[in-house]
Amino acid sequence: MKDTFLSNGKGYYGDFGGAFIPEMLRENVESLRKVYFNIIESDAFKKEFHDLLVNYAGRPSPLFLAKRLSEKYGAKIYLKREDLNHTGSHKINNTLGQILLARHMGKRRIIAETGAGQHGVATATVCALMNMECVVYMGETDIERQEPNVRRMEMLGAKVVPALSGNKTLKDATNEALRDWICNPEDTFYIIGSVVGPHPYPDLVARLQSVISEELLWQMKKAEGTEDPDYIVACVGGGSNAAGSFYHYLDRKNVKLIGVEASGKGVDTGLTAATIAVGEPGIIHGSMTMLMQTDDGQITEPYSISAGLDYPGIGPLHAWLAGSGRAQYMNATDQEALHAAYELTRLEGIIPALESAHALAVLGKLELKKEDVVVVNVSGRGDKDMQAYINARSLFNVNLEGRR
């Protein structure tokens, strides 16, 4: 595959990316940058990673033809079932790869940040598997709205540390994890959960998640006689599931790539997490990217009903894909996502995560033709969001004929 849309040697995607980090963090990041590529490209790593993906995570994840959803929207719609992975989302792909990398580097203590809790659960899971200490930072707000995942992490042996600054969500958890890493450089490895942060993390996480699009190539060929669907649709917070879904299709310009952000109460309300729609170039967590910020450069607090999309920035790969026009970035409100979740549940018997529901919510906004083939990445299952769905049940009259 050509490197047109991949990072260069310094971690830049066009004008975005890089490593804008304090001096105290530079040694940590540099030590990782110097070794990560050779390790993950080694035969020994590839073999162990593949074995774990197949025999522990349960890959390949199915590509399911959603017949009733297809009938509803007048196109052939497939669902890439990342929700069926062990731990319930795409996050396990990344954590398995990174913990193997940590072990190769001689690290024994793992830290992570989490919003919706899926990355935290996946990190706690692989730490239990590898007998490593695990500390997960999570915003106090997210701890309250994602309690089931907090209990899973604790059951797996992780220490969950609340982030109490800012609006106490994903951004603030990431800040706390970075502070921990600065204080514990010798034995600690930071498993970042998305394609964000300083180089090499955006590239590292995208490569580990690219197993999604690697499978899509042969699954599409088997199902449709061609590797290329017309559309690939995925939700975007930091953007790891979208990066994994898009990766092997970046240079196949006949495939339309659609990222879906969370617009919360609406992009014009100030209660939104739609970075591409309202953001400007800026630096967050060590990376130049698109960022929600005030005129004087102060970060704007994001809002979404979905804890996993509640982030004021976006991965630099996505900032570049948006700026170059290679991918289109749409957005969905809380209400649209809730409608889409109920619709998929009633039509196909699949309860998606709130994050994934945002991707499903734009199907009605695409100008689809009967012959179009659409792949939607169902990045996670909805067990963790049941309370939000229960709370919303009385607000919506979702039926098989349409949305109210």
C-alpha cells in the first residue's frame, strides 16, 4: 500500500501529528519510538499477536449482512461485528498488541486512560492475562455513567483512579495518565487507547487496529466478489476504530470513507464533541491536530451522551483525512444516536454501544443507491450503555416503519 495517507518518519500526517511534549516526557516517548516498529514487524511478535487475536480475542470478527436494515435504507448494509470480540469492542486489538510491546521492552506496570470504559476493561484484561500491574485513569463523570465497566476493571485486578479536573471525562483522564508516566518512567508503559497522543502512538495504534480492514478485504471478496465496498462508516472520538476500518482502503479512492463524530445537543449549541465541525488546528496531548478551542487557544470542554466520543480533539490521521478530502466527517446528535441504537436493536437484534450508534445514525443522511454496498463498523456492544438506553426509552417511539 502506498504511504500517501500514512505518517512520515517523524509522525506527521500532512500538517498534523508530531510529538509536542515536555522535556520530562521526551525520554519515555523516544525510547518507544526507537523500538516499536522493529518489534511489531518482527516474526515473533506477529506470530504471538496473531495467535492471541484468534484464540483469545476471537477474531476474525464476522461481517454480517443486515437484511432488514438494508431494506430500510435501500442499500446493501453489512455490519463489521467488533462488538463480538472478547471484552466487547475493538479495543482488545490494540491492548493485546501494546502489552506484548511493553513486555518486549521489559516494562511490568501498565497505565491507561479510558472514557466509556471499554479501553480500560481491555487493558485490565490483558494485564490479568500477562500478570502485570494495571492502573486506569477515568474521569469521575465517566465513572458514574459507566459503572458496569468500572466494576469489571476492578474485578480484573485494575486500580481505577478518578480524574477530578476539568469536566472529569476522557481529556482529564488522559492528562492524569501522562502525569503518572512522567513520574514513573523506568517500569511503566502507557497503553494509549486511540490514535491520539505524541508520535509514535497514532501510527502504532492504527497499525494494531488495521486488522479490522485487513479482514474486510477478504470478507468483502467472499461476500460480494470484490474487496471494495462503496462506503465504510465508523464513529470517531479519537478515532481508533475508524482508523482500523479505513487503513487498508486509504489509497482506494473509489471507497468512500465516512467518519461520524458526536454532535451532542447540536454543533451550534456549545454542547458538542464534533471536532472537525467546530475545531481549529491546535495541540492536545502531544499532537498537532484539530481541536475544540476558544479564540485564545483554551480547550473547549466537549459534550456527548457517549463517554467514548466525549473528547475535544481527534487523531491527527483523521485531521489529515478531513483536510485532504480523502474522508468525509459527518456528525450525529445524542437523539439521533439513541434512535439508531433502538432501530438496530429492533430490526436486527443487535444492541450497539452508544459510540457505534453514532455511525449507524448517518445511514439516512447518505444518498444511497440500491446497488451500493455499505460497511458500518459496530465498534462495541451496548451492555455498558443500558442505563442510558433505559432512561431514553420513554422519549422515543421507534418502530419498524421509521423514526418519530
